Amino acid sequence: MKALTFKRYGKSPDIGFADVPRPALAPDELLVQVHAVGVNPIDNMIPTGLFKAVLRFQLPAVMGSDLAGVVTEVGSRVTRFKPGDAIFANIFDLGTGSIAEFAVVPEGVAALKPANLDFVQAASIPMVGLTSWQALKERMNLRAGQKVFIPAGSGGVGTFAIQLAKHLGAKVGTTTSTGNVQLVSSLGADEVVDYKKQGFEEVLRGYDAVLGTVRGDAMEKSVGILKPGSTMVSLVGPLDAAFARARGLNFLLTFVFGLMSRKIMRLAKKRGVTYSFLFARPDGDQLAEISELLKTERIRPVIDKVFPFEHAKEALEYLAQGRAKGKVVIKVR
């Protein structure tokens, strides 16, 4: 089968199409004919080697982690799905990839595709949906009436997280460029800061939570807008010791991650704020709950651009420019 792979880590990962064997099926897995793939910033980061110590891949590795498609075969222990079912899933951190004609998906990470979404729309959801769900509901325990700051509101995670936060009854602050103010407001953002005109740290106050989606010093600046007892969850780093321990990494990496997060931890502690780094995990039950929100249109997919399968590499390059409004999707079939 045809798949987009990378051959090595580093500045020249040799990303391109290759003919690879169709994956073999374990008893608890589904073989899925991929119809569409949502791409995410992590897909571009993995080949650089940035997460080489954390994520395990056998090279050459198939790229991508989000997918929507049709089940063609099921393992002997599968009970929830059958051939012909339309599903969507995230297979991040499972050692396999989705930018391919077929993908293997463990039963526990898949959910039935919402009937009101096409495959392209469904493929745009899993990573951003699960990331937002696990950050806002699990880590932050975000409640009605609280205020959450979600910077880069027009991005893939931002467009979903704003809608989920509003569904939970929270008030949302965000940043975006002048041209995207209307978009983030239409998704429900209450306080919108045009970052080209002013710094969010000069405007926003009294927040209960921050979702870190922007690299650089944005997390450090965010500390100042928070109330004591607030929560910061970062998707972009710095990685922390708790993350290393949760993944069973060795003492040296735990120590290094602790050093990396020392500054933000110190600033947070001074303010009485908790900080943590989050890697979203695949979860079919959570995806099924997200599916219900999509079916009732309480949350809608926001898609910037759709690329054909043969231009999958260009889709990743376009995403890397950081200008997408919502998600970038590859249409495989």
C-alpha cells in the first residue's frame, strides 16, 4: 500500500511516499481503509527528533495520527465494530501512522463517525478534540462561570477548545490576528486580543486557567493574568518531571525535563498556580462523547484547507507555516 513515511530523524528526514506492507491485524484491532487524515503540528515535530526519547517509531515510519475511514476487517476479539462501519480515531503514540491507504486501529481508540459529518470533517477532529477534552475537563476541571485563556484561537486546537469551553459554560479569552477576530468571536470567544496591536498580558486579568498553545514566552506571560489557585496546562512545553515519570522515562530524562520546566514552575509557584505538560492520549470513549457534541452541532469542525493524498507532504508544509484557520486535512479517497 502507499503511505507517507519519514526515513530518519533530523534536518533531512527524507519524507516521501513509499510502498509499505499492509499492516497485520492483532485480535483487538481494526483494519481501516483510510478516507481522510487530519494533520497536526506534532506530525511535523516527530521527524525532527524532538520527541525521539519519548515516542518510539520503527524507521521508516508512516506519518500522521488522525484518521476517518471504513472498517474492512476486524480482529478475533473485536466486539464493538464490524466491517463496513465508518469510524474516526486518533492513533498517536501507538507506533504506527495514518497517512496511508490502510491503517490499523486498536478497538479501544476508535469511535463511530458522526453521521452528519463527512470523512474530511470527521478526520479533522480526533487530536484537537481529545487534547481539548483532556486539558479542559480532566486537568483543569473547567466549570461554568470560570475564565479560561486559549491563545491562538484560530488554530486547530484553538477553534475546538473555544467551542468546548463555551459548552462547559466558561468564559473564553483568546488571541488572534486582525483578520481572524470575527472567526474566533463566532466560535464564542468573549475577550479577543489582536496580538498585532497589543499584548494579551496588558489586557486580560482574573483568569482561572490557561491552555498553552503558543511557543516562546507566552506561558511565562500567562502567569500574570491568573488568579491564585489557577491551572496552566501546556501543549507546547516545557516538558516537566511529572510527564517523564508518567511515561516511565529514566532518571536522567526526568531530571532534564525538571530543569527545562524549572523557570515556569518557579513563576507558577510564586503565583499559587499549578503547571503541567500534556500529551493527549487516544481514547475511543472520549471520542464517542465528543461525537455526540458534533452530532448536535454544539461543536462544529473548522477546516482551513483540504489537500489530495498525492500532495500530503505539501499539506504538512502548509501546516508548518502556522497560518491555518482551523484544521488542514488530507483527502485519501
